[in-house]
Amino acid sequence: MIKVTLTNDILKKISAIDENRFSLKTIELSQVTKNRLRKNSKKKSSYASNKLEGNPLTEAQANEAIESDNHKHFLKPEQEVRNYFLALVFLEEKLKNKEPFSKKLLLEVQEIVEKGASKEKIGLRGEMPPVVLFAVYDSESGAPEYIPPEYTDIPALLSELIEYVNTTDDHPLIIAAVVHYQLVTIHPFEDGNGRTARLMSGYILDYYGYGFNSIGSLEEYFAYDPDEYYASLQMGLPALYYSGRENPPHPEIWIHYFLRMVELYSNKVCELSKSSADDALDGSWSYLNAKEKDLLRYLLNNRMFEFTPIEVSKKLGVTNKTVINRCVKLTTNGFLIPNIVRERVRSYSLSEFTKKNEKKILEKSN
């Protein structure tokens, strides 16, 4: 099991990432913008994570595969990209219920990653045929680059990892880095280990609030330099798991690399969110007519954070239907949130997007 000692350099990187995390909380995007950025981020992650495994698709081809009809016949590289995207969507749903890290969740994710593959590639790997060595082989020389632990050791190693994740008081960024390393190193599956490791490491970041609104792609940063990514995981150790990889003498090599990638990724998310917030406000504002803009200004100036159309219609001297129509347009563009009771809209509230951008909205209204 990898054991991490916190150095000054590691603590500095954690602090820098935390600063970005807190900075991001001051930026509010409309739901429409969030959805667009999140979908685009999942596409980029699906492309980049598979690129690390040698998938030959271009980013445009990967996006096309993701957007294609489910009933289409997909080639293996296309299916791999689609599977990763589906696994991200699956984990997004699991996050809503704060499902903890578990063997069950791990197996579910790997099954999605390997959707369409033969049955023996789904689930924990078993015994190999006589005189056949299970290893990761160099594609050119054919020599084993990494020889994982025996299949009989996998259940105990996974149990140790799961217990660590659910009981440790380590910083969440360290937990995510450990999960990534351990899953790649234990290599519990016949195929899909790297992709599953990146997905589960990302899930840990999301689980503890370091997912940066699911915007941006950490996998993209790993894929910028695959050689550095794999060298950081290998730490210069021998190919055999039992010759040092089970308890690496210098785990800071991987931890430093992982945190550096998260810092770069979080920097980019902050930049993207700031520019998108301005673009989103300008874009949403442009879809409103003068009367709808006047209504929004009235609501802000009178601190009406929650209201019913009827009370506003009385104050403005217009019909209830007129206010409702304007509220629908403001809702569509992310300025209002409808409060629904028994499938009917009973009132409206100003969205967080509106409240965070109040000053800019009022400036636009003058």
C-alpha cells in the first residue's frame, strides 16, 4: 500500500488547488452554461483517457462516436470512447446520492468501461492458463513492462484500498492520488484498469468537493505527455509488483505529478468559468426583450428573491398571464427558478446565477 508523507512542496500544491477551489465558488454560471460545459468536459475526458491507452480516434471522431445513435454499429475504438462517457454519466448519478467508494461501485464502473467486450474481460481477473504470464507487454518489443500481483491477492488488496478510502483522514487530493496509483498497480481486471483508475480517482475528487463543478478535463492533462504519466506511475521501480511497487520507497514522485496535473487543471477551470460567466450573462441577456429586462430589474431592486406572479402583477398593474409569460422567458435563460408543488409552478425564485451577477445585471439595465 502506498504511504504518503506530506512535504512542504506537496502542501504548497494542495494550498494552490484549494485557492482555486474557493475562487470558483465566487463564480456563478447559468444552468444552461453549466450543462454545456459539463457535457463538453465529459467528451474531452472520454477522448483523452482512451488516447492514453492507444485509442487511434481523433477528438472529432471521438465526439462523433459519442453523439451517434445508440443503434449504430460501433468499431472497438468508438465503443471504448462511448463507454467512458457512459461511465462518467453513471458516476455523476452516483454522486448525487454520495455513494461511497466500494468494490461494488468499482465493478460496476469497469463493466461499463468494458461494455461490448468478451465476458472474461469483465470483473476481477482470474487464473491464467498454464505457462501464460499475465503482464502488461511492450507493444514493440513484446517484453513485459509490468507484472501485476497474483490474481489470488487481488481481493485482499482491494479490501485494503477500500478500507483506507473510507476510514483515512488524509486530504481528499491525497486519497484520489492513492486510489489512482493503487488501482493501476493492483491491476485487478484483465482490461480497463487505467480507464477505471482514472474514473474512480475522479469520482473521489468529486465526492470530496474537488471536482471543480465537473468542468474541464483532468484526463486531458495526463494525456498531454503519456510518457511522463506512465513514468510517474512506475517511479523507476522494477517490473514485478512484489519488487517494490506494492510499497514504493518514493511515492512523492507520483503524488507530486498528480497534484501538479490537478493544479494545472484547476487553473484552467477557473479561467474557463470566469470567461464563460461573462459570456453566459451577455448571451442570456441578449435573448430578453425590454419588458423582461424591466421585470428582472424590478425584482432585484425590490429584493424579491421569491415571489408569485399574482403579487407582481398587482404591483406592476399588468395581468397575471403577462407576468407568467415573462417569467417563463427569464427561467429559460437561467435568471429564475420555478418552485413546483404537485407538478404546478407555485412561485419563482431568483437563480444563484442572477444573485451572483446582480451588480452586472443592474448596470446593464441602466
